[in-house]
Amino acid sequence: MKTANKNVSSTFHTSRTRVESSRIAHNKKVDRIKRDTAQTAILGVILASMLVVIVGVLIFILNKPERQVVNKVESLAKDYYEKAIYEPMAKSNPSSYKTSLKRYGETGFSPVALRRLLLFKSPTATKESKYLTNYCDENNTYVIYYPTEPYGEKDYRIDYHYTCTF
């Protein structure tokens, strides 16, 4: 009978040990999951904050007044050359406009002031013109156009002369 009691006791002890070890393993697994979740959350916060900083720096760099003024003046100058200089010249004498443009290849056309570029785009004051005149002198900021071969609509170079305060 003693052997039977030992078997019952050892069986009970073994099953109790299994239960406890399974609880310990379960608790360790739960702790590991909690720790993994916390690490993931911290890593997510760090990555999100880095992304916010990078986006902020890019917005700051791209929205500088100097960059916006340069972009707007370049856009105005491009439109002016293609629509006010090249187009009328090509339409008025289609056979000889290239020789006319060739004359200005080295010396360039006369300077075109920012005021003229703004008036060409819109005869009335616009939001863009107010922004540009806020930073730049509209009479002393100018561009000079130099046509280049083969003297097509997009074949030119522009020298920009800015008189702006930022």
C-alpha cells in the first residue's frame, strides 16, 4: 500500500509541478508580450517624432520667402518670354524670326523689370504681385533674356537681377 500512496503522492506532485510550471511559462509569455508591446510603442513614438521633425525642416526650407520669390519670378519670366516675346515674333515673320532672335543671342534683349512681368500677368494687383512687391523692388528687380540656338520657344536663357530684402 505504501507504494500506492507514493504513486498518488508523486503523481499529485508531478501534476502540481506541471501546473505551476505552465503558470510560470504563461506568466513569462504574458510579460514578454507586454514588454514587446511597450518596446513597439516606444519605437513607434520615436519614429513618429523623427518623421515630424524631418517634415517640419523640409517645410521650413521650402517655404522660405527667398525660395518662393525666386520660383515666382522664374515662372513670370518664363511666361513673359514665351508669350510676349517669342510668340509675337514667330507669328509676325515666321520665315525670318530666327535671324532676328540670333541678333540678341550675345547682347540679350533689353532688361524687363519685375513691374512689367507683373503687369503682363495681370493688369490689376494680385495676391502674387503683392507678395513679390513686399520683398522686391519692382523697378530694380529685372531679367534679361538671351535666345539660344535653335531659337525655338524654349530655347533661351535668363539672367536674373534681384533687388530684394528678406
